[in-house]
Amino acid sequence: MANERWYPNPSESGSHDAWNIHTQILNHVYATQDRLDALEKAQAKPSAAVPKSSSAATIAGINVKATTPPQNGFTIRFNSATGEFEFGV
């Protein structure tokens, strides 16, 4: 049903002005449906895969990077070379 377009015949609308208004309204409706379909199609595409290695994140505006898998006894260090806080053992 995505590509079905119905427009009234001028005789169905009664007058040329009414037919013109119906056509403009339907053009707007179909354009809106096309934009919605495009947005839904773009949203359905999977985003980039999440890397399995350590990656930087931002928490409250602070760059944070886990250097090892999570475990008890983590310490936090600031790496001045990268400007990130690193959590690790």
C-alpha cells in the first residue's frame, strides 16, 4: 500500500476549486507518508556494532574508559595524555 496513490476525478469533487484543494491535501498526505516511511526505514537499519574492546564513553561530560573487564577493586586514574579517566585494577 506504500505506493498506492488515489486522487479524485474532477467530476467527483464537484468543482475545479474543490478538486484542486483535494489534490493539494492528498499531495501533502502522501508526501508525509513518504517521509515517515523513509524515517522508519532509516531507523530500522542497525547501528554500528559495539566494539568488544575497551572503549571511551562520556559520563556527565567526563571522558571515561575501562581498561580491563569490570571486577571488584577497580581504581580510577587520570591519563593526561588522552584526557580520560581510566578505570582498572
